Amino acid sequence: MSELQIGQEVTMRHPEDKYPDWNRGRITGFSPRNLLGLDSYTYIKVLEGPNKGTEGSFSQRWIITPIGPVESAYAVARRIAESLGKANKFVTADDVQAELLKQGYTSADLGNAAGPLFRKSKSWKDTGKTVNSKRKGAHSRKITVWEYIPRPGLTAAQALASITPAVHETSKIDVGAKVTVTSGYTAPGRSIVGAEGTVIEVLPKAIYPLRVLFADGVKRLFYYHEVAPV
């Protein structure tokens, strides 16, 4: 299961064909093996059937198969924002987060990229107006109302490329860096906060651009605010 990634859509099948209603979902996190002497689990939010919207933990006994390539939360959020903009013209980060949740992601999956999603794109204009956020945990803080300005020819790849590289330039975290997991990591399996590992890959156009290898052999993807140099 180490090849699976957060945000990936998958099918699930029990080896004894039990629980047929738990058959398709999106990965929301992992519980790594050996940290507590327990088996590893994959956390998956169900996308269809009577259990739609429910997050379950699936042991290694389950046959979990990816469906197509991984699509980052940022790429999905950008597509959602553009769709909402075309339909309503005015959009907030709350609007995008609400649609992300419906598609099996969590608010933590987008993380700090919610702001750059609008600020770093010429397809959006700050209206100068704000509203109180209605998201749980946002404490009614003020969020910007953005106006969608269509830009023909702007591809998702171009927009994505404009965000993460800029963050990478200020992070100073590259391949070979020793890092520790910070309290900014909010996915399931928070027992790894404080664990140390080594950055083995930097993916400049991914929402989780840092691949970290831990001492027990587990590999995980992180965003910059979720780890810190040792």
C-alpha cells in the first residue's frame, strides 16, 4: 500500500467479498506500520452507495486498487473554482472547500493553497469585499470574495506551475534534507507528528510536493507547512 497516495481514487474489495457497499472511495490518509506496533491502515472516504461520505479504515487484507492517475487536491480545487466562477461569477474559499468535501477530500488536503488558488491566478480579481467564513474551525474569520475573470488559453498545468515553485523557493527544503513532521500535519494518523525522515523526492507541480522516507521504510507525501528542517 506504500504506492498509494492521498487524494487517489480507488476501488476496495474484501478478500472474502464481505462489505460489498464499501467499493469505491478516495484516500484521505494512512496509519503507518510499526509506529505503535500495529498493522497499517488506509483511510478512505466512500464516494458512492449507502455509505457515501463515510470515512473508513482499511487494513492490508483489503485489495485496494487505484483508478487512474492521482489528481492533486489543488488541481481539483482549481477546476471547482473555475466551474463555480463561470456559474456564479463570485466565489470564496469556503465555496471551493465545500465542493472538495463532496468529492472525498478534507479541508486539510488543500491546506494553505486555498489562498494562492485565487491570488496567484490572473483569472481572479479581489473584489475588496469579505464575508465571515462558515467553515468549522475557521472561527468566522474574514475571507475574500473573488470575481472570476475568464482567461482563454490558461491551462490547469500553467496555473499549478505558478504556485508550488514559488513556495519551494522560500522553503529551502530539497532532496536529502532531514525533516520532522510538524503539528501542521492534520491527516489521519497524527501519531507521526514529531517523527523524523529524509526528503527523497521533490514534486514541483504537486499539492503534496515532498516525498519523505521514514526509518521504518514508510514513504509519505507532505506539503511544506507539514514538515520542518531538523
